[in-house]
Amino acid sequence: MRRIVLKDHPIFICGHPKSGTSLMRNLLDHHPQLAVYPEESQFFRNFMPKAAGLSLEQIIELGEKELLHIFEWNLEDPPEHQAGFLDRDYSAISFEEIKRKFGELLRVEGVRHPGDALWAAAQTFSQVSGGQVEKLVGWVEKTPFNEYYAPRIFAWWPEARCIHIVRDPRDNYASYQQKQESWSPGKFSAHWNRSTAAGCLNAAEFGEDRYWILRYEDLVTEPEKVLAQVCQFLGIEDDPALRKPTRAGDLWRGNSMFEDKYREISPAAVGRWKDQLPASQAGVVQVASRQYIQRFNYQDLIPVSLPDRLTGWYWRLRGQFYDLRNGLRRKA
């Protein structure tokens, strides 16, 4: 039997914000074979550029600042970052212990590339929070837009697996606009198209056995079927933990922008756009993202007025021009 080298087996969850990426991470969260980093690390956008050319000790110091800081928890005198994590509590984690183990792990294993710091953060958190490292076969990180860094991911980790969650863009916009009220349906569609196009390109370039595009709607309406596919794709055993979303081992009630609280996988958010979006907004998204709405077989198309159709076409063409100019933001 081939020995699993844990650091070589990352699992990255990709996709546009509010598409279901948090749900996927939190279904994997308590699986006994996975070390799951419990927050969005922003690794590729924040850590990686700063790590270029650093020594081992400097990478360890940067990792403490950029990757481990979320575990610095003090209920009596909260650090500044803690205000952004009011819905969770890492006070049971010893920040000093996780820093010590993180440094020890990297000094023993060495650093081949900056990505080893992300692996060390995930494994160290798992170990300090009670995980059994000897059972682990992979580690997990979720940050929206990881899809833009797939070339870097597979260059560093040829055995990596990526799960890209795609959601009906009309539902995705209905949720996302609760967070970004200034975003028009056209601007959202251009960004959603870019994310989805990157995912399709990755699946074609790296193979669907390594980069899997999963519809959110399939996950929440046929969970048993999809979870079996997840286990096969990731090479993990089925486990009851997959049916109960958790974060850092604690029950996760969801991060719905509509204040829904879930104890299990729920299809309640599917089709919500019909009640939440004016027909004009839904129509612009429908026209601007029509290529992928058709590709992923999203139904319930609505009639669209000529002005909204023209707006949708404008944003579709504007996004395509941007993509051609910037190469889908792919980061080698």
C-alpha cells in the first residue's frame, strides 16, 4: 500500500462567494481523514506574494501572522482581528502551542515552496484541536476565487484535488447582493462568469479527475448521491460527519444572508431568486450569464425586456473583453 504523504494531498474548494463553498468545507470539516483549515486563508492573494524570497524562519514568522493569527483568542482583551469572528470561538485553542507546533513541523519537514506553510497550518490546527494525524489522507482549504490559481496549485501539488462549486447565478446574486449592495446585476454577472469560465478551463486543462465542478443544487437536493461522489473523488471513506456541517468541530448553522439557520443539508435556498429579485435584475443576470446557465442546465428562464437584454449583453461582452485582456486572472 502506498504511503500517503499528507502535505502532497491538498483539497482546494473553489468558486464564487455565496455559491455554497462554505457548506462544502463544513461538510468535510469533521471527517476523521481530513485536516480542514477552518477559515478563509486568503493564501494565494495575501500570503504567497509576501513569501517570495523569504528564508525558512521568515516564512514561519509570516505564517504566524497571516495564517495562525485567527487562533489568537482572548475573551477578556480581544485582539483586533477577533472582531471579525464574532460567530465562533477559538479560545480553547492554545495560540502558543499551535505556533510552537507549526514552527517545529516546518523546521523538521523543510519548505519546498510557500504552500508548505498552508499545509502546516492545517495539519497543526487539526492536531491541536484533537485530530488523529496518523489517519489523515488530505487537508482542506477554502477561499473564494481559488480557481484563478489552479496552475500554481497543480504545479506545487500534482496530486491535489479541487472541488469547484457553481450555483445558479440568479440565486448567487440574490444572496451576494445582501453583502455587496452596491453591485449591479451586470457587474456581478461579469465576475460570476469569470469565476465559472476559470473553473471550466481548469477542468478541461487538468482533467475532471482532479478538478471537479459540482452544482450546489445537486449537493443540496441529492446529498447522498453527491456525497458518495465526493468520497470517491477525494479518496476518503464515507462517514456520518459528512451529513452534519461543522466549523472547527462545532455545529455550523450556515452563513445565509437571509438569516436561515440549518442543522443539516437543506435545499431551502434553491430558487430563492424568484421571490428575492425583481424581474429586471434576474433578467440581466440571465442574459449576461446565459452561456453558463445553459451549460449547467439551469431552468425557469424568464422573459427579458429589450433594455434589460441590452444591459445583459453589454456586461457579457465587457466581461469577455476583460478576460481576453487579463487571461482569466490565471496565476502561474
